[in-house]
Amino acid sequence: MSLIEAKLLKELIVNVGHTVDASTMMQLIWQRDDPYSRNSLHGFIHKLRHYLRHDQSISLINQRGIGYMLTIKA
């Protein structure tokens, strides 16, 4: 896992059950919110989903046009 992926996952874990705004995530990683950063963010989220795919209790949900939410089923 890369440092960027770890930072994104940490932000999602800290806010588990709540939507983390995509702009907030981009500012955290790249200190900017632009189309290039947004495409990169989507790629890193895809990688996180790949890492988490074996645990059915964890979901990384896209809140279309807003951001992402990590959910954990009990």
C-alpha cells in the first residue's frame, strides 16, 4: 500500500459511517482540487477497494458528486 492510499484510508476510517468530501481528500493529498487530482483520487479509491475486497463486512461507497464513505457491518 502506498503512502497516498494509507492517508486516504486513514481519513475514511476516522470518518467511518460518514461521507468524506472528495475535495477534502484531494486537499489532504495534493493540496488542490482540480480534474487531474479528481481522476487520481478515483484511481486510488479503486486500489483501496481492491485491497478491501476480501472482507465482505467492509464497503467503500461512492456518494456520487460528493465523496466516499467507508462502512463496516457489525
